Amino acid sequence: MTNNTQTPFNAKKYYSNILSIVPFYDEFHKQTLGLVKQLDLQSLSWLDLGCGSGELCLKAAEVFPDICFTMVDPSEQMLELAKEKSLHLNACYICSTSQEINFNSEFDVITAIMSHHYLDTVSRCRAVFNTFHALKDGGIFICFENTVPEFEKLKDFELARWGNFQLDSGRTHEQVNEHLKRCGTSYFPLTISEHISLLRSTGFRVYNIFWHSYMQTGFYAIK
């Protein structure tokens, strides 16, 4: 598969750019690692969907011993960059989307950090089903996604608040406006209750929100 990532950024500049776009993005990784650490597993098989340049896996390898990664991304450019940065890891690399993977009860941990909000309704349902199918019993799925308020009339208010963060981070008004216009056209955020409903209907036995700021929310679900 050779399709490019749907992010507007060049692969090599993705990580530096995302920090000026998404509030507390580094904290998403810290919170994810803390959650996995709480599981107290002696060894880990970890599938990272939409791995990008591999930053999360690099950080995870510093914390957990005996870890085996499977890094998946739809962009060949991103995947090549991840390979270059993680040659020292015990990892394999797959160019694919989440809705096209086909694993059966193979992973203790699956992560999807800011990746599934690019999918339409049917593709997102398929991606989450594939994630559930790929987890071992007792395995955990952790995702962070852009979300929209439960009340439609608050959407513009929250977008403006997010835009102010980007301006304070050094982006221009033109850059901010172009990015905010992508909401609902290039990426398709759900409400928090819609996310919870999707996790429930997929079959996860427990699920929870463990992070929320601006228009980004972190969820975890255990099979």
C-alpha cells in the first residue's frame, strides 16, 4: 500500500509541527506510557497504529524491557522515517491502514494516537473492530482523537479556543484558519459519547476517558 498520510505536514517535519497544533501533544505519550506501566506486564507485544515517525515507540522502548513492536502507518514516507529512527528496536513495519489490518489475538497493547479521526463512519467502525480482534484477552486499546462538543452550538467556540492556542504557539492567522477549516472536511471528529458507544458496541468489556483538553480526548478500552 502506498497512500500518503492525510496529515498536511511533511513526514520529516510532522512531529515538530504537531507540537504547535495540538495542545499537550507530548503529554499524550506520557499518559499512554503511564497507563501501560500500570498494567505491570513482564513482556509486551505492542501494535502502534498510525505510528507516524515512531516517537511513541521510541519512548516506550526506554521504559519497558523485552518489548516487541509492530508499527503500522498508511504513509510509506512516515514508515521509512520510523524505520530510520528505530533500527535498534525489536520491531516490524507494515504499510497499511487500521481498517485493513488482520491480526488475531496477538497484542497486549494497541495504540492509535491522533489517527482514526481521519476515517469516515464505516472505516472507523472497521478500524476499531480490527483493533478489538487483534488484542489478546485482557489487552488494552489506547487512543487519542480530536473530538467535538456534545452541543453543536459550542463547536465554533471550542474551535476558536483551539485556534488561540495555535496563535500563541507561533502560527499565523492564515495557517490557523486553514487548519480549523479541515474539521469536518479532512478529518471527522466524534463526540465523546459517540466514541464510548463505538467501544461498547465493538465488544470491549470496560472503557473509560482518561484525558481531555481543548478538542482532544484520550480513551482506553480493555478486551
